[in-house]
Amino acid sequence: MAVPVMYVVRSCRGGMLQHLLHLLQYLDRSHFRPLVAGTPEEALVAALRDLDADFRPLPVGQGWHPIGRRRLQRELEGLLRAEGVRLVHTHGVLAGLVARYPAYRAGVRVLVTCHNLIYTRPGWPWRKRLLARWQRRLVPYTDRFIAVCRALAEELRRFEGVPPEKIAVIPNGVDLERLDAVLARGRSLPPPFDRGPVVGTFCRLIPEKGPDLFLKAAAVIARQVPESRFVIAGDGPWRPHLEALARGLGLGGRVGFLGWVEEAAGLLPRLAVYVQASRQEGLSLAVLEAMAARRPVVAFRTGGLAEVIRPHRNGLLVPAQSWPELAQAVTALLRDRGLADRLAAEGRRTVQERYSARETVERTQALYRDLLGRE
């Protein structure tokens, strides 16, 4: 009989959602029966329906408040017992915080996947110290951790006191078959961004993703390559600030704010260069997809990006937050298409050889079997 495995998530979009969907798509259903508990967002629920995965609404977003958290934990513990769950796999900080103790009380194994750097991102230091103390208390209730890059594994060890033997580094992966189908269908950019070399980034519009640094670099690139255009696919609370910044930089009409785009990877063939300007980053699935789509990539040297990109072989790296150097690197690629094409071709090979979604799922399932075999 297949073992019930529950995935607990909060708000789940972008790379984290794709990671979860890869797990569900390639999970060995003869051994594991997946259930997903979390915030009932339309994109998540629709995707789970297509993948024949059961969903249980759970208000994970209430977990920051002590009263809401206690109520949520009681509800989750009851759900785990009723469903006969034997393994909980959490995604996202809040899901990991609220799910571990009720899983422990229910006698359920716990695996936590960490997707993003926390302690090096912008934010109040006292909040990070408080979070680190909270996380340290939960380490004894956690059987294993997955870090999507070595930088995240080091952060877990350094700030949360996780023993190295509890951490497995399993990178994100790309479903090349699905991605190639999306690329073949393609998407069009709206005028006037359908002409001239287009430089783009896909990200949530929040400080740690660095969309302001992308815009500052764009202002320099625009002066050096007058025919260039720029697009940002994504949305978030910083959008009004960024639109004002673009106007202040003289980029009015040169930058397209596209919002959230369904199957945004379909835009990649329209880009001359893909940029990841994150101030901190785990292992960006958008970067992996851009490389797989044979787009030259320029990124800041931060987190897992420095583990994926080999400078001047499969992409270009510049010092973190140095938007003038980011602009210089992008301009170099726009002016030297031979270099851009060589980096793009090697980027595709890198993803094919090292970042397969199927391999990610196989290694994750191996952890499931190891944890369940200890019962």
C-alpha cells in the first residue's frame, strides 16, 4: 500500500510552486500517496487537480500569530492522524515553523526543504535573530533538511545550528520536456518590446530580488545600446516604487512591467539576455530555465547562483549588488553575439547534465525511503 506523504505549503508561486509540482508529477505513486495542505490559491489548486493530488485547505498564513498558530497546529495534528500520514515534507519558512511540532506529536517523520536564503536578505537584524532562535528550537523535531544549494546548507548550519549530517543538498531541476514544449509554443511581447534587443528578468517585485538594481543597470545599458528594451515579468508589493524609479531614471517607455505571466518561460526566446539581479538567491529556477532555453545569463555572485554559473563558460557573474558591473556585462553580450551564443549553448548543456527535475525527485524519494525505513 502506498505511504501517505503530506506536503505543507504556505503561499506557493514561482520557483517553489514549480519545485512542488515536479515532486508530485514524478513521485512514485506505487510507493507514495501525496496530499497537499496549504493556502488554497487558485494556481496551486488547479495544478494539483491536473496532477491527481489530493488537497486539504489549511490556513498556514495564520501561523505567525501565536493564537492562530496554536489553532492551526491542532488542526494539522488532527489531519495527520486522520489521514494516516507517515511523512511530512514542508516548503517555505512558515510551513516549516508551524508543521514540525504537530508532526512530532503525531509520530510523523519530518523533512524540511529550504528554498531561499534568509539571514543575508534585507531586513531587520532583530527579526532574523528571533527567527534563528525559533528555528533552532525546532531542529530536534526535524528528521532531515534539504537545501537547494550549498550556500543554503551553510546558512542552516551557521545560523540555525543544524548538524551537517542532517542536511542533504539537492538542487532544483528543470523539466526539459515540458520546458521545450512551452518554448515551442512561445509567447509574444507587447509593443514596443517586440523589437530591438530585449533584456529581461522574471522575479517577484520585492527588495531581495533586486528589481531596482536591474532598473539602475538598464538605465546605463539604454545609453550604451540605444535600441535596447527591458521587461520585468512578475508582480509584488514593490511595483509602484519600481515604476516611479523607472520614470526617474528616464526609462519611461523603455521598460515593460508585464505582471505575472502564465508560462513566463515562453517569453525567453524573445530575450537577448536574461538577468538575475537578486541581492540574495537560493537556486533560481528562472535562471536554470533561461539557461535551458539557450539564453545568455548575467547574474550577481550570490547564493546558489555562484554554484550554477561558471563565469565566461555558461554565463557571466558580477559582484553582488554592483549594478554598474551588471550593466557592463549585459552590454558586452549585446555587442558580442558570438560570446552570447557560446555561453547560451553551454548553459543548455549544464542544465541537461546537472539540473534534471527527474533527478531532483529521485534523490528526494531516496530520502523518503531512508526516513521511513527507520520506523
